[in-house]
Amino acid sequence: MKHILIFLFSFMAVSHSHGQSFILPKDSEQIDIWNDKMPDEGESTGSETISDKGSVIHISTPRLIVHRPEHPNGTAILVISGGGYAHIELGKESTPAADWLQSQGITAFELIYRLPQEGWPTTHVPFEDAQRAVRLIRSMAGRYGIDPHKIGVLGFSAGGHLAGITATLFNKKFYEPVDSIDSLSSRPDFTGLIYPVISMLPPNNKTHSLKSILGNNPTIKEETDFSVEKQVTQDTPPTFLAQAADDPISPVANSYLMEAALKTARIPVETHIFRTGGHGWGLGKPGNEVAQWPQLFKSWAERNGFWKK
């Protein structure tokens, strides 16, 4: 088994707020998700590029960016940006969130996952990468001072869909095992879904996420199979939901559907619906209503024993 550390020397650390360009720190620790046996390997449709806003496309090497706190508190969180499964919004979502988590003692792992429409044999590659990432983090618990029973997943928008599928379909074999890491559980211990895409069924089947995964004319069965609320069972982990009522991209009904499914299955759930905020707010601008969610998420995780006070 080998996992390659990647250092992107072409990038330097620069703030990505207030209109400045997003540039990944040149000494960032990155870990390949797969060794030499990546499932459904194919040719990506181009060279990986990152925009000055921190949007990534053409991913051929799925990996984790590690945000390691000076004094880890034992909790790890896999952070997943959205982008409609067409790009990955590091700059607006996972990087600010991972930096904040790191500042709170959490060991955060940003997920760089393959995108379904970039030349792979199947559109299921994001689910393969996310499932493997949870197992990989669990396998590295000793190295990073992580409690293997306090590994969460936090997803935004399409990343919320990916996090939701990872949390509900953890027993589904998205890929054939490649090494001993795949004998470990891929079930997250807790989940945070922030303005998530949840349902792919009418009337919520208009998202770019659906088109990226299922194409333009999916069947009702396909829409059902990738609607997170339909996959909830009694084994689904406790879940935190946050969304704005005026979300124009992923209707707020997504969070209500997920909340109802979790309550029916008697899974602990906490939901926060903000009056305004739209979509794609990441941590939220200071002073805005939606900027309350990080502290609310932290308090919820503390009460549920996933985050050490």
C-alpha cells in the first residue's frame, strides 16, 4: 500500500476573501485517496486547473487536503464542497470551513473528488472517492490523533448530496475492495448538510447535480436511488441541517424532506432554516443570518458527544 503526498509548488498562500484570488498553500499536505488500484480509472478530459476563485475542474487524482490543528481534539471531519458535480468550490466552501474547523481543534480533510462528466467509465466516481475517503481517514486515526468513532462528514450543496449519499449508503459497494483499508467501515459518525441537494425526485429534479449524475432523462427509479431522503435507515448517523428559505438553487424543501425522513427513522436531527441567505454562502458573511450555522453546528456536535468541549 502506498499513499503519495502531493505538494503543489505552483501555488502560494493568499487570502481568498474580499475579492482576492484563491491560491492553495504551496506546502499543503495532500494524500492520494487511492493507491495504484483506483477503480473506474480512465482519462480525465483535461489537466487539472483551479480558478482564481478556487473552483477546481479536471480532477484526475482524487485526494485529501489535510488541515491539521496544533492540538487535535480527537474529531475529524471530511469537508466536501459543491459545484453541481461540474466543479469543486474550494474557495467559497471547503477551504474556509476546513480552516475554521482546524482553528477549533478539528482535523479537517478537504475532499478533491472526481467529477462524473470528465471522461470516467461511470458517473458514480464521486461516491467511490467519498466512501474511500472515510475509510482512509479511519485508517489514519493513529497518525492524526483521531478517535475512529468521531469521524464526521460536512457537505455543501452538491457536496451535501455527496455527503448524504456517503452517510446513508455506506453499506453499498460502490467499488470493489483494493486493499485492507476497504475492510474498515465507511459510515460517518455524524453528518452536517449545508444548503444540500437532497432529492432528485419531482419537483426537486431540476438541479445541475441531477444532470451530472443521471443525465437529462433519468427514470423515476434512478431519481429515487439517488435521492438521499429515500436512503435513510435506522443506521443513518445523526444529522445537522442548515439552509436558507430563499435558496434559489436547491429548494428548502430538500432540508424538510431529509428532516422528515430522519425523524421517521428516529435518527437525531437538528434543522436550522434561515429566512434569507440564498445559496452558496459557505461560512456566511459576518453579520448575516446564515453566519450563525458554524457555531450552531459546533454546539450540536458537542451536545451529541462528537466534538470535545
